[in-house]
Amino acid sequence: MVIVLIGILVGILIGLFLPYTYNTVYSLYVSVVILASLDSILGGINSELQKKFDIKIFLSGLIGNTIIAVLLTFFGDRVGVPIYYATIVVFGTRIFNNFAEIRRILLKILEKKKNIWYNINKCMEE
Amino acid sequence: MNRKIRIFFLIFSIALGIMISLVLKNKVELMGPYTYEKIRNYKEELEIVENQIKTNDVIIKGIEKEIELHTDDVDISSLREKLRKEIFDLKVISANSDLIGNGIKITISDSRDRDIGSTKYGIVHDLDILVIINDLITFGADAISINDVRILPDSKIDCQGPTIRINDVVKSTPFVIKAIGDEEKLFTGVSDKDSYVNLLKTVYEMEVSVEKKKDIYIPGRIDRRV
């Protein structure tokens, strides 16, 4: 989690000093891609905490989700129906779900550590 | 966490951060839902602005021409031509010159129906002529005359029993109204189903005829100074 936060901060700093920007026409696509990557990264952290992380699943999910999201946005743009709402809602929900699971796992870990310290202190006192 | 995975996450999140910062840098406006109504409104606005641009272009061209005329190395002959045209336009407006041009001719006389003709409804009144004249002006007539009396911006039309006094000249039926202008526009405007001329014809059964004519002659004002 901390690594990800540091990485994002470093990335933002790098991006601010980069002379390159994209065309505003594609801002919708970039936003959707960012959402897809955020979802993937949170999913990755979640699975890593549950000791189920598989880089193949992670990469295939990331690339596949991103492609589908971009395609849906493109299709909606052409048809005149804002289908990208579907991607926003789905990725948004998944981000919250992943975060909830991560939170629970981290809280459990914290509690365990607390218990261990408590036990150690107790032993020491005895 | 495995070291490899950590590095992987770090690189990936850096890339994500770069993307986020690019979005922040671009300052994109909020993407609200675009309904069809919004799009239609924008379209209308755009059309209005485009029309305005077109009219502005025309105005700019006119002003540029005028500037050309007023520059130092002015062509005297073109300036003379322009002034002559201006004088002609002013003469047309002030009715100081005779005019010949395409237009329409309206002839109105009292109703021949005995029942209506004997009452006040069958007689051509000053008001009827006034309304027709105003209609003609609305439809873009450049010059108008009634029985060869030129209508001026300050003309008056009075009732004089069975006759009408126009610019202090007494005229009687049949009244021949001539108008020079866009003949199609004038004709369709006057002979429209809901027009006042048609009302006179159908309701009061007056003798009314409207015809398009070429080379109509309209005299200038009587007291003109040449």
C-alpha cells in the first residue's frame, strides 16, 4: 500500500515536470484508463495481502479491462450514448470493494501485532 | 510482499502517477452528461454566432471599401462615382427624383354591389389606403405613389367625403397605387390570403386588382428642388 502511494506521488512529480501532454480530445479515454489501472492496482494489493497474487492474472486483468473500457468509451462516443458510465460505475464499485477488503486485512494484521505485544508485555511482567 | 512484486507495483504506480499528473495538468472541463437538448441549444447558439460573423464580415468589407476611398492616393473618378450614387440614394429617399423600376400596381375602386356599395363599407376610405401603403413599406417598397402623387415619409392621407386628399392633392377613385421594389416580395405580400387587400376584395367586395409590372414610372415630389 505504502509502495503504491509513494509510486503514485513520484509519478505525479515526474509527470508535472514532463513537457509532454496529451490532446484534450482523449481526456475521457485517459480517465477511463486511470480508473482501470487504479482498480487493478488495488485488486493486486488485495490479492497479495491474501497471498493469492499471480502476476499473469494481474497483467491480463489490467490489459483486458483497459482495452474493454476504452473500446466501450469509443463505441459510446460513436453511437452518441455515454456507455463509459458503465465502466466508471463498475471500476468505482470495485475500487471501493477492494479497498474495504484491504482495510479489513490490514486491521486484522494490526490487531494481531497488538495482541503479540500485549502478550509479550504480560510475559515480561510475570 | 515479494521483492519482485514490490518493484513491479512501484513501477506500475509511478506510471499511474504520471498519467494522473498529465490529467491534472490538462485542466479538462467537467464532463457532464450531454443531453440532446443541450446539444440542440449549443447548435442554435453556434448558428447565431456564425450568422453574426457573416454579417460582421459584410460590414467589415463595406468599411474597408470606404477606407480605401478615403485614403490619400484616392481615385477621384471612383470617389465621384460614389458620391453620385450617394446623391442618387438620397434623392430616392427624399423623393426628389423620378423613378422607373419593376414593381406592382394595385387598382382599387368602390364596390359595385348595390347593397354594400351604397353603405360606408363599400367605399374606399383613407384608412384602407393608409394600411395598404404601410403594408407596401413593410414589404420593402423603395417608392410608392397614389394616382401619381409620390408618398413621402411625412405624407398625410385624409378623408374628403368620396375623395381622398393626399399631400394636399385631392384624388378620387379608382386609386392606382404603384410601388417600386422587389416585385415578387411585394406581390406575394399584398396578394396573400390574409392580407388587407384580399380583405377588401372578399369581405367588402371592392374592385381590387394587383399586378406585377415592369418599368413603372413614379414621379418625384411636386415641390421638389432639383
